[in-house]
Amino acid sequence: MVDTANTGGAARPRIALGLRENWQQFTLLVLINAFVGGMVGLERTLVPLIGSETFRLASTVAVTSFIISFGVVKAITNLVSGQLAEARRRWSWDGWSVCQCRS
């Protein structure tokens, strides 16, 4: 549907609310949440096994510190990669705007 009321004649799409109207987005959201939950479950299961089997950590304290250090390193890596992605986006925007000004 197109709503032309109060837009000065310009057509704009009408926003549809509800699950029936947006079932594709809802299905995608459920699927993504299932994958994220699965990854978190795998991480919680496999990281202690990696610590005890691969690195031969025998005590619970050593395995717990391994899990904590893994989480800290993962958080720092995500922070740095997010900042790099944001910088890349900014450079892309700057390059696009320079090209638009020259044409």
C-alpha cells in the first residue's frame, strides 16, 4: 500500500505492524537467536574442555581462569574490530562524498 496523505503528493510506503505482516523478519530474528544461543552453548561447553584436555589444566581454578582470560581476550578483540569497522565505514563515507562532489 502507498500512503499519499499529508506528504504533498509524494508516495511513501505504509508501515505495517504485526507478525502476519512481518513474518519474514520475525523468522529471521528467531533463526539468528537460535544460532547465537547455539554458539554461546558451544563456547560454554568447549572452552573448559579445551582448557582441561589440550592445555592439561587439572584444577577448577585453572580452568576458570582460562575461561575468564578467553572471555577478556575475546572482548578486547571484538572492541578493536568494531572500532576498525567503524573507521572503515567512515573512510568509505568520506570517499563516497568526495567522489560525489567531483562529479
